[in-house]
Amino acid sequence: MRRIKWERIVAVLLLAPSVLAIAIFVYGFIGFTGYVSLSKWNNLLPDFTLVGFSNYQKLFAHPRFQIDLRNTVSFTILFLFLCLVVGFLLAFLLDQRIRAEGIFRSIYLFPMAISFIVTGVVWRWILTPGSPELGATGINLLFEKVGLGFLKWGWFTNPVVWHIPPDSTVGQFLGQIGLGFLASPMFGVSAGVVALVLAAAWQMSGYTMALYLAGLRGISDELREAAQVDGASELQIMFRIILPLLRPITLSAVIILGHISLKIYDLVVAMTGPGIGFSTDVPAYFMWDTTFRGNNFARGSAIAIILLIMVGVLIVPYLVWSTRSEAEL
């Protein structure tokens, strides 16, 4: 009994520093940030006078934050779609037991080994459109050299926002069913966000490929052969067997990639900044800008709490589902 008690004491002593550090530097700082977001601290001198949810109300009424939310939603949707599609296609091709598979797998995974800062710098050079005085640069220069000059455009320097025109057929239909607000620039996609998506998907598609490849290798050949014997075509095997079995992989990829996209910051800093008319601005960049440039600590804390809630809404249901699944096993 004494030995068991002593082992418990040692275990508690070993875990205590980590638990204390997490309690202070994670949950303690989250609590402090939440408290500041409810205060009047909007200059260099701390002012902890509570004002309730006034900072949140002003924040959601702020035009820049509204644009940031639009950019975040559009970036997340496009980023997830491109990573999942490209990652699955690469995994499917590698699953055909091609020659030099290890080389191709390493090449596809290589972008993940670098940071978003490096990715942003490289893709900023690639997508810099050039100027009339200096001529085309980057990918626009490539288009010009191969006779595809009609594909040249401003990339992240283009402030255009694609959205559903209110007077179009789709816009009128949305208005008739009470969803006319969707046919507005606030629910569109800016050209700058598309440029960010290309860079981010280039870096993370290889990671998605690795997830899907592991899932494909876990599907037995006997299962596929049995389906072929029953007369199933390749498309039927793909949509009736392979894709349903890969749903847990897809869900995991969505969770991981989703939380990356919601808190994206370093790629924006290195590649575009807030952009023309905040066309590439995101909440994380706005939080840094308003906190450390504008000394508006209460508003910055409110943005941080909103980001935390957004990530929590995405991750917590997955954690609950994962815990229940493990308990059932």
C-alpha cells in the first residue's frame, strides 16, 4: 500500500508542473483575454471598467470586421474544397502502385515542411502581376511567354469581389425566398482570397494526400475484388465502397484544415497584407493590427475570443464524436 501511495505521489509531482503551466498560460490567459474584451481598455493605460458586450456589438458593426468574416468564410470553403479534391486525387494516383512512388510522395509532402511565411514570400513573387512600366512578372510573365496572355490579371492586387448580382436570375430567386442578402458583395469572394487559397492549398494538399493514402491502403484488396466479381464498375466501387470508408479520414482532414484556415495569419502577413480595400484581410490580422498598432486592447481581445469560439465550434463536436466512438469500442 505504501508503495502504491508513493507511486501516486511521484506521478502527481511529475504532472503538476505541466498542469500548472497549462492552467496559467493557456486557460488563465484565455480568461484574462475574455475579461479584457468586456472592459474599456482602449489605450496604453489599462482600464478594466466593465462595459459588457459593447465591444462585441461595435465589432460586428465595423465594416472591416464584416469584410474579414466574409474573407474567412470564403477562404475556408475554397481551401477545404481544393485540399480535399487535390489531396484525394494525388492519393488515388499513388495508390495505383506506380514506379518511384516514394519519390512522388516526398515531392507532394515537401511543401508541408516549410512554414506559411516561406510559402507566402514565394507565392507573392509568383503572383505579383507586374506593371505597365516594368512589364509582366511571375506567372503572368509565363503566360505571356507561352502565348496565354489573355490569362494575365492582377491576382491579389485585384480588388474585385465576385458575388451573385441582385438583378440576376439567381439573385431574384434568392430575393423571392427571403435570402436576398446572399446576393451582395458581403457574401462574395474576392480575387485576393483566391490567390491566398492557391498558396495555402499548395502547402497543405500533400498533407491531405498522406491522410487519404493511409486510408486507401487500409481498404483491403479482397473487398474491391469481391465488388468486381459482383459486377460493380470502377465508379460504383469508388462511390459505394471507397468514399464511404474514407469518411472518417475526410472528417479529420476537414477539422485539421478548418482550424488552420480560421486562424490563418502568417500567410496573409507574408503574402498580401490586408490588401486593397481589405480584400485579403482576416480576423487574426485585424486583431494584431487593432491591438498592437491601435492600442485598442479591448477590441483586440474581443476578436481573439470570437476566433476562439469559431475554432471551438468546429473542433468541439468532433472531439465529442471521437470520444463517444472510442467509448463504444
